Amino acid sequence: MGTQIHVCTPLLATTLNPLRKNTSHIIVKSIPQTITTRRRPILHSRISATAPKREKDAKKRVVITGMGVVSVFGNDVDIFYQSLLAGESGVGLIDRFDASELPTRFAGQVRDFKSTGYIDPKHDRRLDDCQRYCIVAGKKALEDAALGRDTLSKIDKARVGVVIGTGLGGVTTLVDGVGTLMERGFDKITPFFTPYALASMGPAFLAIDLGFKGPTYAISSACATSNYCFCAAANHIREGVADLMIAGGVEACVTPITLAGFGACNALSQRNNDPQTACRPWDQDRDGFVLAEGAGVLVMESLEHAMKRDAPIIAEYLGGATNCDAYHIISPQPDGFGVTSCIQNSLVNAGVSVEEVNYINAHATSTWAGDLAEIKALKNVFKNSSGIKLNATKSMIGHSLAASGGMEAIATIKAIQTGWLHPTINQFNLGPEVEFDTVANHKQQHEINVAISNSFGMGGHNSVVAFSAFKP
């Protein structure tokens, strides 16, 4: 089947005045519905081949029409996935600041980032990287969806929203502001400090720049954030509130305070002599995750809207679920109960049976407790692991917190598109509890029926989303 090429005018920058009065921006403080489950022993999966039928209404079917990324491999989705397929590691020693005194001196750092043509230069120099990554990834996703600036006028902007979340927000702006306050006094604080430190300003700037007046806000659910945003965006579409949503996650967190903070939790790998092998999910010698940053954004719209504008449909969002372990602020529930019920609920929401899933993009951060809890949950749900492929994107790009689910959704969709799964690198000594094919060290060809992507975060935040190829 030939590749359909859509050419559109780039979403060039417009001059923004973030302090001007603007009443057109609507902030909706809704969050995706949380599905709770009473604690009970897990004896078998609650999903079977009799799962509810998938959504048939074109107004409620949600399709993916565009993707945008900012990553350790650059800002191009195809290059991003080609690098993953090649098993390249984007992890390296930090050169943005002096990390020599820190216990962990490496990260998945975004290098040579350029926003030329996407953000007005005068505005760009004031922004935190968190907002810059958000704006560029969002606009690239829209361009990929054949929605350049010349075509945006053809859609109803009152029914277009932005839900892009972050865990830490403008952390560099916040740290610099505190430094200015302590060293120079309160009267030297810039008036841009507050808006540029807020987690919600990335989606707000994108909406202001492009005139989107639908539901626009940020969700912050730690490392589960992106999937929460996908669920929320899909709900807005299915409820008839929006025709199109830009959704995902962003993080700009490779900073001294962030590394020091996670280091104090003993959460980070300290393989400073061999950073590229530091992230080794499910390996018996894993010693923590690798901090990273970036953005992953999808354009999600109703099938009806996508067909009316002849959009390039690249995959279908089937459904998803969120819940909470309610167990501990950092550690996952050891028996994987919360994750198990989240996976089960996501399949119910998607109208998918357990037997239909044959690919899982795992959360798999390379922490001892987290990897083990996820595997337990997967074994609770998927009793027969034969034919199921499981891989870990973080083994190559590190853990970008709120942005990780966005980038992993892109990797999942590219796997559906191409029929190729990227490897889980650094598989040297796989734990005996892992009974799945982890696509160890080399890419594999695999025709995907239904894929799920897992994201879990501190505080017990769990989220799972399901995708498949689009079938009319």
C-alpha cells in the first residue's frame, strides 16, 4: 500500500504578548474519570472474549491523525523511531551544567534544540524549555495531521482543545526565580516568573498562538501524565465537547535540583562509567532509572471530523483507564493489584478482550520494585504470554517523567504502522520472573492486532491506553 503524503504550510510563529488580556482562552478544570475497584484477590482476568464491542459511532470513535516529538534523537518522528529500531541509546554525560559533584552525572538530555519557525524569537528567549518543547511538539503534530496554518481556518477552533501535561512544569524558571529572590531581592523578580513557571502555560501558549478555544489545560499525574491526557482528550471528543484535541506530555527536567532530588530517593542509576547501558529494564542488575526529558504529542479527533477533512488517519485510540494504588508516595503496590485493575479497566473501556492484545509497550523504568510490580500485573491479566511482545522504550531514551507516555505512544503507533518493534536494549541478565518476549537487543517484525501502553507514576498513579490500526 502506498504512502499518502500530505503537504501543508508550517505553523510559523506569531508574536505573543503573554501579559495581554485575552478572554478567548477557556480553561476547563475537568480530569479524566477515575475508575476505582474494591480490593479483592486476583484469581483470573475479568476480561474475556465476550468483552463489550468496540465503539462504532463515527462521532465517538477517536483516531490519531498526527504526532509530534521532542527527544534525545531530535524533533522528527520518523528519525526518532528509526533510532529506536536501530537500538541506539540517547543517554550520555550531562554537558548543560557541571554535574561532577552529583551522584548521577548522566541523563537523556535534549541537545541542540531549535524552535526556529515555530516560536517568535522575542518570545522564545523568555520561555522555559518546558513551554518551548510543548509548543514545538504540538505544532509538529498538527503539521503531521495536515493542519498547517493555511488549513487551520477550515476547522472550528472553538471545538479544538489542548491537554498537554507535565510533572514539574517550568522548573528552571522556578529555580532561577528563587535564586534571584535570595541573591538580589523581591523587586528583581521578572513579571514573567509566575506565568512561565506554571505547569498549565505550555498548552495555554499553544492555544493562544493558534486560537484554539476548546478545553485547554494541563494534567499533572507524575509519570502517568501523558496517558491521563489521552484519556481526558478522548472523553472530550466522545462527549461531543470537542472535534479535535492535541494531547500528550512534556518535561524539561534535566537540572541539578531534579537530579539531586531523585538521587536523594535512591531512584537513579549511578552507572556513570557506562551511561548507555544504565537503563536495563527487567535485568537482574538494574540499579535505577535514567532521568530524561522531551515531549510527545498526538492529534486526536473524532472519526467523523477526520473523514470530513480527509485527514491522514494513522491509528485508532480504542480506550484507556486510570486509577490509583493508594499505597505509597513512591513505591508501587508490590502485588501489582492497582496496575492489574487499570489494565483490565482499559480493555473494558476499549472494548477489547485479553486475547486480542499482542503488543505491550511497558512502563519499565529499570527500578527494581517498579519493573517487578508491572510484570506481576501483566501476568495477572495475560495468563498466556505466547504471541505477546513486550518492550521498553526507556531502555534507549531514559525516563522523561510526564513526557514518557507521550513518546511511548508514538513508539507504539509507529510499531503499528511499520510492523517493526524496537528492541529493549541492555538485556544482559533477564530476571526469571519475566515470561514475555522482551524483544531483547534486536528489533523484531510483528503484526500488531491491539497494543497497550502502560504509564505509572509516584503517588500510585496508574494509566493504560490501547491503540490499533484504523479499520473503517
